Amino acid sequence: MPFQMRPDEILNEVKTFNEKLAQGMTNLMEVGEISSGVTPFEVVYTEDKLKLLHYTGTTEPTNKVPMLIVYALVNRPYMTDIQENRSTIKGLLDAGQDVYLIDWGYPDASDRYLTIDDYLNGYLDNCVDEIRARHNVDAVNLLGICQGGAFSLCYSAMHPEKVKNLVTMVTPVDYQTPDNMLSHWVQNIDIDQLVDTIGNIPGEMLNWTFLNLKPYQLMGQKYLGMVDVMGDSQTLKNFMRMEKWIFDSPDQAGETFRQFIKDFFQQNKLLKGEVQIGNYTIDLKNVTAPVLNIFAEQDHLVPPDASRALKGATGSSDYTELSFKGGHIGIYVSGKAQKTIPPAIGEWLTARS
Amino acid sequence: MADWSEEMMKNWSDAQQRYWNAWSDLSKMGQPQAVPNFGAGFGSGFGAAPAWTQGLEQWWKAVSPHTVPGASTDAFQRMVEMGKVYMNLAENAYKVQQTGSNGTDAMNAWMDAMETGFRQCCGQLEMGKFTAHGFGVGQAALDSWQRVLGSMGMQAFQQMGAGGFHMPTSENWSEQLNKVLGTPAVGYNRESQERLQALAKLGANYQEAMDDYLKAFAKQGIESVQALRERVNTLRSEGKKINSLRELYDLWVDVNEQVYAKFAMTDEYQVVYGDLVNALMALKQGINAELDSVYESANLPTRKDLNAAFEKQQEMRRENRTLRKQLQELSRKVDALAAVQNTAPPAAPAAPKPKAAAKPKTPSASTKNA
């Protein structure tokens, strides 16, 4: 029989678990404030709740075309700079890039009527213009992450003259691949009723959805596994950083959420060329800049096929794919990612700038 | 620990010490059948069924008031919750092994117990206890849903059963409720009575949607147990062994995730998930409407009023943005003109015929509609 444990062995395992838990509690209380974001930056532009950050590297950038990172609205962007030895930002600076990042802030009730048009043709466009003016260049390099990647694609289609090169990371393009769990779930939700009723969508609701993608691992096994390593203060601190990030979910501006879920997830309009943003109809064929599309093979949020759909969808004659053996978060924070992803982006951009 | 007061520290240390002592005593005794006595009221000494889950819970109750609220305590609470699931697994394994059963019987008894629990949930007999074994992730899953309710100002629903009303769930009861809600309203308060009936109906619909959601999970639980039986049989045929509780737990998680991943992609899940959110929103909308009518009667601003103000504010932001851009563009043109004037040679006495002014540039994207 596979299960071969004597009662005293079970008892011993229980005792060990409890000892670790009790000791870990003491360590946890000593962790103190969890810092987020490790690379120095200055705020070079603000508008409403938005801040445009400019990162300072230890050396001068070799690429004279500045890069703007467009993160998703659904989480905080410090995932890209989570700790000293796990920082995509630092990796990009080391690769010679001049890095800017948009911190969208935390929307409140007064932001309920912010639309995708406001975000892209307002905030994002203003940031791009600010960077263009600061560097006296016509176009910048855009790096869009997850939902920020979808936004970057839309922006590049609307303002191709302002985008020198486009990098998309774990970006959904086809929202209805057979393995897209999130998309499958939202098909039966009355989004109009949801937004009309509560206005902004609470971050807690998004957390609940994301955790339900792998509930047994994300709500259970992860915490049990943590008990084993709580004795190590540094590992514990790193775990707590991730915990902080996971549950640091801004509310979503109601009207933006409405359009994003209905047009992108429920009707898959991005791929069909039917998304309407302000006065523009988004046609991906208008994206003419070179495109580097990076996706994670074990991504449970954005299945690889959802990203691969970008191939052939744009009007660019210079399209490159980079596949990473890891998950949606691992692509920024894993040790393997640090060694491969930022250097690859840097090399690709420098060759085209 | 700078935030901790001296008294908190002492209480914390005492609680920790009691916990450690209980486990140390047990270890010294070397009695595998013993369980730690964590103090009066729980833990029952030698020879009794282990009460590890209870012990952990009591310990957490003793120490948690001395912790500082924040992300660390939240995370630790989740660890304790998972610890309780793990302790529960250990208790079951221990009890069966204590009876001297062989490994096969022990495993089967454990899986039978889990399957029975899920079947009871399916039958709505113990829906209130669903959280105890629920998703195999303990209270964590439902805590997450309760946070959603809290974030919408629906705290009143958090403590009610599994995120819904704490009401009997038998078919007969629902039928009776529906009859009451269907009774025509009469008299002076007819309108108000009708509104409240409609709201109660929305509440009942939400309860029903929550029950369906939980039942679907319970069904998935049964399938997971069946899948676990198959996995155990495979291990047996391959001559592999499970040597620790942790291995058993990891196997359980692995099997559950596989079964869940298939289940979550079914039409059934799409419907129960959507219905749950839709029913909650319909209820919330009903509550909002009731509250707004109360505020309106007190001449207080309503949600509708605030939304109108926010919408207007956003329109003004857009207008500002457009004006700022126009101003920047004009400023740039003025600067350019000034630069030309500064560098231009002195004007000749007789000026030549003026050239036509350049047309202002419009956005060049071919898809711009206006």
C-alpha cells in the first residue's frame, strides 16, 4: 500500500510542523516594513494620480532611444523591480536602456468614468510626448506588460509615428483560445450590470478571480510550503514581498473595465480589428514598428497561444518571438528570467534603435 | 518589533511558551498515542483522539491578539488556516493508523470520509459546515469571497453561512419563501412592501446562486476523491510509496488542481460563476436603490447624484486635456515664429507677395475617424 506511516511518524511530522510555525511567527513579526521597488528613480511627470518614473542606472544608457514601460492596471508595477537580485528594471538598465515606467496610481470613485481612451490618448500619450520632448526624439521604445501590452498595441496602432520599437510581454491578443480560463469565466457575467452597480471594480474582486485560477496551490499549498522556510529571514522577507504585491490590487476604473472585458474578453475585438477607442478604430495592421513578442510557456493567466496570436496580426515586417520556460510572474522574478529576458530585450532594442 | 508594547510582548511570549511547553512535554513522554494538552478546554491527554486542529486554533486565538495588524499577520493567518487543514489530515491519518488498520484500509477510510463530506454538501444537508472541508483549502477560499463582499460595503453578508444568508436550504423552505414573496402587497404601504418583497427575492436568488456554486465545488470534490483513488492505485501498481503526510497533502493538491482545471473550463462552471456574480450584483443594485430612496427622502446626496458629478468632472478633465494640448501646440508655433523672426534678415522696403500659411497638421493615423 502506498501510504506507509506509523502513528509516531505522523506525530513527529505534526510536532515539527508546529515548531516551525511557532518559530516562524516570531520571525514574521520581526520582518517589519516590506519595501517595494529597489531601483532609484525620479518622478518626471505627474497628471491626476499618474506618475511617470525615470529610473537611474549605475551607468549611462547606451541606447539613445528611451524606453517606456506600460504596466497593467490590475496590479502594481513594482513587480518589475521587486528586489535587488530580482529586477527586470535593473536588468534593462544594465542592458543599456534608458527606462521610464508609468505608475497609474490607485483609482478612486472620482475616476469611475475614466475610459480606455482617457488612459491611452490622454495619460499614455502625454507620457510619450513628455519623454519625446525630454530626449528630443520623434519616437520611443514601448514595452507593454500583460494588459499594458494590449494597451501598447492599441497605442501603437493609433500613434505609429511615436513608437520606434514595440516589446510585448505576456500580452493577450487572442482572448478566446480554448485554454483561457479567465475568458471562459467572464462570458456569462453581465458586465454592464456589474459596472452600473458598483462603479469601480474592487481589487478584492480581481484577487478572488486570480486566486481561483489555481485555488489549491495559491490559497493552500503555497502557505503550507512557506512554513518550511520561515526560519530563514531573507526567504521569508522575499515571500512577504510577493504576498504584498499579490494583494496590492488597485480598484479598476469602471468604464475602462467595462470596455476591456466586453470588447477584449467577451467579443475578442482586438484580433478582429473592431476595438473602438475614442475616434480611432484599432487595426493592428497599423502597428508598423518592429515587434518583439515575449510570452511564458507555463502562463496560467495569459496562455501562450493568446500571445502567439500576434504573429501575422500586425503590419510590421520585423516580428520576433521569444518564449520563456516559466510562468506569468516568473518571467519577471525568477533567477532564470533575470539572466535571459532583460538582456535579450536590450540586445533586440539596441540593434533596432 | 518596535510597534509592540511591553505588555503585548509579555502576553505573546507567554502564549508562545505555553505552546512550546505542550509540545516539549509530549516529546519527552515519547508516547505516540498522546496529544499535547494546550490548556483547559482543549486537548485531552493520553489515549484520546488527537485534537491538533483545535490545538492550533487555540494557539492562534491566544497569540493573534498580540500581533500587529498588517500584511504579515494576514499572511500568517492564511498559513494557520492551511495548517488547520493539514492538522485535520494528520488527525484522520493518525486515528486510522492507531486502530491498527493496514495502509490500504487507512487510505480508503480517509478518502471515504472526504467523499462523504462532499456528498453531504451536495445534498445541502450541511451547507453551513461547508467551510470545514470545503474546497480542500479550508476557509481561505471563502475568506477571499468575503473580502469581495466587504469591499462592496456588504459586510452584513460576510458572517452569514458561506457568504450568503444563513437560511435553511431545503427545497420546501425555498418554496414557502417564494410563496410569501409572491403574495400581493396591499394597503397604505403597498409600494414599500412591494419593493421589500422584490429585494427579499433578490436575496433569495443570491442564496440560491451561492448554493449552486458551492454544490458545484462539492461535486468537484467528489470527483477529486475518485481521481485520488485512481492515482493511489497507480502508485500501488508502480510499487511507489507515500512516506509522509506532506507527500500525501501534495498529492491531494496535485489531483485537485487537475480535476479543478477541467471543471473550471466546463459550461457548468461558467454558468455557476456568472450566476453568482450576477445575482450578487442584482442584490447589491436593489440595496443601493433602497438606500438611495432613503437618502433622497432625507435630502442627502445619492449615489446617482455623485455619479453625475463624477461624470461631469471626467468631462471637464477631458476638456482640460484638449485645451492643454492646444495651448502647447500654439505655444510651440509661437516659439517657432519668434525664432524665425529673430533669425530673419531686416525687412526689405517693398515686401514680396505673402505665401499661404501652412495648414495645421492633423493626426496622421489612417484610422482616425474624426
